[in-house]
Amino acid sequence: MTVLRDVTLRDGLQLTGRALPTGRKVEIVRELLDLGVPSLEIGSLARPDLVPPLADTLDVVAALTPAELDRCWLWVATPRHVARAVEAGARNVQYCLSVSDAHNRANIGRDTEASLAAMPAAVETALGAGGRIQLCLATTFTCPFDGPVDPDRVLRIVEDPRTEGAADVVLADTLGQAAPGEVAALVERVHAARPDARIVFHGHDTWGLGVANTLAAVAAGASMVDGALGGLGGCPFAPGASGNTATEDLLFALRPDWLDPAGLVALADLSAALLDELGEPNRSRTAQGVGSDAPAFPWTRASGARAR
């Protein structure tokens, strides 16, 4: 079964010009969980001065119950980040580094090797607290500064003994420049190299291939995929990166067992309200489809599917 993780409250909010109050973030977490979304990324331990919309991440963590936090993830980049996260009550952390040195320096302030060298301490802290840690690889396909990324470099990181202990490997198409064949080929290689790990695909829809790339990743062995409401988001340290693949579009394509037409309508309504609140465009094609005048198609509001 493919698990959908909604990353609206981390990757989705990184580039927004308007701050979202902590209480509103907590409401969104609970609305998404109540709708059945199995996993969420709810914030980041990145420096508040560099990513102001996520400065209250630990306040969000403090407002959630342990049961809710079991389904939530935080973005981290250092062992100290992990320590702060678990001290606040978080249990799932995504330790991120970039495959390309240039982006790792822009995003995290050090080269890739330095991030790798620090990972064992991050793993020890997370596992010691009874938590779970992912190895998240940004710029897996292309780098905004160095161009195409050699897949062998990705494999060297994945197979590096210092990444042992990571339960999952996240392959991020940070710029959304990959094509389905490239995605499938890399997922297959990583899956073969780390059969013990769950493979996660994090796609962006910059070139309109977000859903196609995600489906290619799933067919090749990925069992968790990321999306954001309305295609919100992007990386502030990656010129050329645009929004994530829309959660609504991924769910309509994947049709998980927990989703029904009413649930999709409710999700689209939640997304529309949030994007309006933020003053951001809605890039989801499914959101448009839900509102169409097609009464014979069960996934539209016109068919009688009403938000819960």
C-alpha cells in the first residue's frame, strides 16, 4: 500500500509571504488527520531567520498529542535539530542533505560530506528516544547550481555505512525537472541497494510531471509519496523550484482505500480555504475537477458528493 504524506505545513509554507498562526497550523493538522491522511510533515528546525514561516514548529509539536505526533514528521539537518525535536515530543524526523555540494551549502551551510559525517549522531539521538529517522536526499536528479546529478553519487550516499539506521530513504526531485523514466530507474536502483528501507518519493510539479513521476516511483518500488495541498511550496534555496505535486492530484490518481468522494471534496475545500488565506494560487487540477458540472462522475460535487 502506498502511503501519502502531506507536506503542506513544511515544504508547502516555505515560500509563502504570509505567516500562518500556530493555532491554525494545529487545526490543519487535525483536519487532515481526521480526513484520513495517514502521514504529515508539520515543520522544520531550519533557522527561523532563514525560513520565518516555520519558526513556530516546536510550538506546533507542543500542541499535538502523542498519538497525533506518531503520524507527523519534522525536517532536520543536524544532530542538534534532532535533539530539540525529540525533547519537544516529536518522534519522526527527516534528516535532510543534498546530493550536490553546492545545494547543500546553500540549503544547510556545509558540504554533503559534513552532513553525512554528522548523521550517525542524529540516528543515535532519534533511535535512542524511540523515534524513527529518514535519510532525505535533496537534488537527487538535478541541482540548480551544478546541473544534472550522477545517479552513482546518489547510490554512494545510500550505501554509505553512516546512513544505517535510517528506516526510509527519501528521493527528492527538488526542482521538478526529472522525467518518469529517470525516476523509475533511480528508485529501482535505490530499492535494490537498500531493500530494508522504505523508499519515499518527493516530487515537484515544475514541468507538469509531478503525478506522472510519482506513479512511476510507485511502480518502481516507492511506498510513500509526498504532496502539498494545491501544489503549494518550493525550496527557497533552489532557484527554479516551484510548487510540490498537489496532494489532491496524487490522491485522485492513487485512490487509497481510505479515500471516498466526500473525503476528496472535503480535502479540496480545506485546500481552497487555506490557499485563499495565504493569498496563493491553487495549482491542483483535481480541485478544478471536483467542482465541475459532471453529475454522472462520482468524484464531483455535482454528483452529490458533499464535503463531510
